[in-house]
Amino acid sequence: MTFTANASRAILVLLHWIVYLHDTYLSVKWLVISWILGTAYSLNEDSELVRADASKLRKKPRHLSVILQYTNTSGVEALIEDTVNVVCWSIAAGLNRLTVYERTGILKEDCDLLQKILNNRLQSYMSAEFCTEVKLYVPHTGRSIGPESGFLVSLISEEDGKETIVDLTKSFCEMSAKDQLNDQDITVEMVDSHLQKLVVPEPDLLIVTGKDSYLYGYPPWQLRVCEIYFTNKSSPLDYVSFLKGCINYSGANITLGR
Amino acid sequence: MTFTANASRAILVLLHWIVYLHDTYLSVKWLVISWILGTAYSLNEDSELVRADASKLRKKPRHLSVILQYTNTSGVEALIEDTVNVVCWSIAAGLNRLTVYERTGILKEDCDLLQKILNNRLQSYMSAEFCTEVKLYVPHTGRSIGPESGFLVSLISEEDGKETIVDLTKSFCEMSAKDQLNDQDITVEMVDSHLQKLVVPEPDLLIVTGKDSYLYGYPPWQLRVCEIYFTNKSSPLDYVSFLKGCINYSGANITLGR
């Protein structure tokens, strides 16, 4: 090996190390800052602050969706707490609707309790003039609780994903066998419109909690041009991650098909 | 408003600014480092270096997929150059197969030319002992070029996504109408297995080029537990992004359903 090759390899190894050390330094620094900011925000239960942050965004997601994680150790209480927080922030930020995905479906099991906790928290969190109620909706069962005019929160789980697409396929087959449907009428737009009604329309922004960057079985059909933000932190979803997701969306240049 | 409230607000505003300035500083610093590293790597056309990097990974994706961007300004030549690069890196890193997604499908139009350029480049890039040929495969037409034993590169586009799911639904309906298929036999596993044959199996890692964090119409069914890495840079895909995607995957703790 020539001297030049050795020298260039040495430079590359050196650059490698600079990047690795720099990365570690960044991670630690960001963790400390997030922790300070997270603590400061959780101490300050003030919806005005969220409103002020949101007003600085160039554009806001109308329809936000979050993937929350259920673990045996933290239990369903932690999941409810996460949901209540993100509902409060979304209303304060002026978003139009929220869809909460939790893989196992445990969050949908006691909607009455969730609704009660939500409305209680909203009363103490929001100032009287902005206070609103929540309409909880579970697409899989079609059940909804709360006033029609309330802020719409849809609760979905893994069964709303591939299983729902397969169920739709089955009903198309049945209808086709009974001559109620012509095969040629089945199009991407038609499936789109059915799945929007059966589950939810495609969100504008999807915030994914959890250490890994994957979609945990989220309804796949609904993710064509949706901006995705991975927090890469295990639950709970903190306000800083919520805000960073919105800031990313606000800077994203979505042009495809919209 | 009390003094305490004012003070806490002032602290929050200060923290905000620290985070924003810090973020900007990081972005600039990372851009400079990426540029230096990118230049150094592109000067060094050495597959040994890629092999050495890959050998340090705790685990490697067997099946890598990348989303590449076609723009009128850079043209199809830039797209081919991107593809050739990522094929070389994947082979050198010892991955098993590669799936290249480009939304419009322009990459699949001249497979013979692509195959020729690929094999030429591989001969000069790889050392003789590791040199291999490439088998190009276009799932939508079923066409393949190159030896059966070659490194498998599948070329897909938006038509392999929702459209293929709808086509599959149509054929199920036809079969069901002719009593060749019982509706009850249609399951998630069955659709999974058909789509794996019609398009590609789910990749282990998906690297997405482009400034925005969304999926550009990528086949949605294939993304249940696939690790996703957004480069958040417009094309071309550089080696640093390829490596960072692999490092992220190597650290990801995929447990769900595997």
C-alpha cells in the first residue's frame, strides 16, 4: 500500500472518530436540554404557553395522529396520562382533530373513564374562554361519546390496519358474488374513501413515540403523504417532542398530490 | 400576573432561545462534517472501507430498501448514479438484497442500460474475490435480467403500492364470483404472502432520501416492522446517510412480531 493510500485511510479513520465523538456529545447535550425543558414545561400547566408556541408555526397540522406505547410496567394509567396531555396540547395549539393509535387496543377498553378524566383535566387546563369538550370516537365499534361539536379524538389500534383492509376486501367479494358490485368499480379512490369512513382520513402529521423508528402496525393505507416524526424516546410523550413534531411539519414542504 | 409567573415565563423563553440557537449550530456543524466526510469518501472509491464499516455493525439489514427521488433538473442520469452507488455499497456491506423505490417509475424504463452500467461499475469497484453480478428484477412486469445467482435488486414504483393491493382485491372478487375462492380464506397472512410475491417482502430497513419525512407513496403494506430512516436531505444519497441508516438499524431493538 502506498503512502498516499495510508494517509488517506488515516484521515478517514480520524474523521470517523470526530463524527462519533461529536454524535455522542450531541446526544448527551440534547438529553440534558430536553430534560430541563421538559421539567420546566411540566411544572407550568399553562395552555397560554402552548397557544403562543403554536401561533409561531408557519402552518399547523389540521389532523394530528400519535402512536403511543403501552407497557406492562407503566400500565394503562400512564397511557391515559399521555393521551390526556396530547389532547390538551392539541386543543390549546388549535388543531382540528386528533387520532391516537395504541397497538394492543387497551386504551379503547374504558372510554367512559377516559372521557371523564379528559373533561376534568380540560376544565383545569384551559382558560374559560377556550374551554371545549371532547368527542371520543372508536372507529372499529362505531361508538362515540361526547357532544357532536366536541374536539374529535379517534382511538385506533392494530385491528384498524391490515385487518380492516382485509375485511373490506371480503365485503367487496361478497357484494361482487351477489352482483351488487362490478369489479371494475374497485379503484384506489374507492378504497380510500371507504377506509376514511371505516378508520380515519390520512393525518397531516404522525408523531411516533418509542425508541425505534418504525410504525408499530399503524394503519398502512393512511400514510401516503403524511409527515412522520419519530421521537426515538420511549413513552411518555413530552411537550418538547410534540412541539418538535409540529415545528418539523411546519417546515416540511409537502407538495405531492396536494 | 405575579413575579413568580413572570420569572418562570422568562426562564422558558430563555430556554427556548438556547434550544433554537443550539439546533441551528448543530445543523450547520453536521452539514460541514457531512460535506467533509462525503467528499473524502467519494474520493476514495474503495469497497474495503465499506466492508470494514459494515463489519462493525452489531446487526445488518438483510433486505435494504431505499426511496430515491427523480427531479427534472437532475434527470435520470442522477437517479442511475444514485442506484449504482447504493448497489455497490450494499454488496460491499454484505447485505442480501436491495429494493429501490422511485415514485414515477422512470428508473425501470431502461433496465438493460442500468444493468450494463451496474456491472461495469462493479468490476472497477469491487476487488476480484468479492466481485458479483447483479440480477435486476421489476416485480410489476415480472421481467428480470442477469444471472439467478446475482445480487437481487428489485425496482419498484408507486404502481406497486395501493394499485397492486386494489388489483389483488379485484382478482379475489373475480375468483370468489367463480367459486374458486371462499371469502373466509382471505386473511392478513394470505394477502401478505400474495403481496410478497407480487411486489417484495417487507424490508428490514428503509432509507428515505428527500427533504421531507414522508413515504412518497411507498407500498404501504410492506412497512409494519421495517425500521425507517429519513435522511432529510434532497438526493443524491451519500455514503454517510447510507451508513447512518445502517447504524440506526443496528442499534434498533426490533421485537414486535419477530
